[in-house]
Amino acid sequence: MRGKKVTWGLLALAVILLLGSTLGSTRAALTYYSENYVAEITVSQIGVTLLENDEKVSSRDYNDNEWNESSNREGAGAVSGVLLENMLKEGEKLALNKEYPERLAVLNSGSIDEYVRVRVYRYWMKEENGTKRKVTTLAPSLIDLNFVNEDHWIVRPFDTEEGERECVELYYKGILPAGSMTELFADTIRIDGSLSSAAKVEVNGSTITTTYQYDGVEFHVDVEVDAVQTHNARDAIRSAWGIDASALGILQEDVE
């Protein structure tokens, strides 16, 4: 049993559609993945839940030799979850530069301690000729998810060197005990007002046409959570996440 590991993850997606001054909300599929684990290892209730503004978005828990999965998406069972569903009040339109509450944290919903990693993806999409494609001319940083509690969450160094990366990796510092919740890793979300300055102006006689780059564009926020058991954690984390946990500063003493 020594040296084995269990690791798995959950992914919650949020999509907001920007159409000039209008706003629409689109639900996106939630996918899960799990690495194969050694059958002779008995793992009692390893689990994790993603929380948004104190509400469960999605969870995945191992209990009685099977995965129990659930989400906040009605009628979708465990296969999907939705972020930012209540970002706007009924009839409210999205305002650039306005900060909206987006308090994100992780709950250890299992019965064993674990190490936690969060991966946040921010990107833009637009439908063209019936196909959605990524918009590379709009920077991910325009989707300003405000990361907090840097004394408890460590951003992987390469993510601090280049602010335009689509993915930001955050590692919870130390062990998250069973039944405990992490400190927030984000508290607000804002669409940078400089988005409105990205425009193409065309002059045709006395007619001036201004086309904003965000016309018809969606912004996406995906949050993926992974958990690794604490047994033989240094090797387990290196194998699952490809990092040196001691060098990064997230490792507590191994729990046998």
C-alpha cells in the first residue's frame, strides 16, 4: 500500500454571452476525470466539493467502492455544474468594471485528509459560421477573477511570470482536514472596462460604424479541483501533478 496514490478532479464551467449591452447565460457541461487507482488500496471517502458564494457547485466523493457525484444543475445529476448562475439579478445587465461577488472555496467532503489543487481557466469564445472558436485577440486577464488569501494559496511560479496565461494553478498550503473548508481563493469577478476600447471603426461617406471586439463574444470561467491523499504525499503529488511539493511550499509531514 505504501507509495500508492489516489487523485481525481472535478470541473465546473461558467459561460456568459456578451452581446453589446445585453447579457445571456449559458450552461455548460461538467466533466469529471479520475486516474486509475490500485484496487487493493482501500480509500474511505476521499471527496471534495467546490463552493461558490457558500453554495455547492459540484462534488465528487468516494464511498462504498463507488464515486458519488452531484452538482447544482437541475436535472443533470452529476454530469454538470454551473458557475455564475446568480451573478446578475433578474433583468440586470452586465456592467463593465463592476465587481460581482464570486467567493470560491473548496470543502473536503470526504472522511480522510487531502492536498488540494485548483486550476482556473479564463478564455473568450465566439460563434462563427455555426462553430464556436476561441478568441485569441482578447486577453484572459480582462476576465478579472480576484484571487485572495495568498498566505494560504500558492500560485505556481510560472503563472506569476506571465499574466496572459489562460490557466492559473493554485495549491492549498498544507493539508485540508476531512470536513474542513479552505480559505477563499477568489472573492469577486469583474470584466475589465478596457474591453470597450477594443473596437474597429469604419467610415463610409458620412456613416461611421464602430464594431466592438466583444460583440457576440462569450467569456468562460472553468474551475477544476483535484485532491490527492496525504499518504506518501511527496511522491503522490509528484506523480499526479508533476510538481515538487516541498519546493513549492505546500507539503506538511506525510500522514501514514
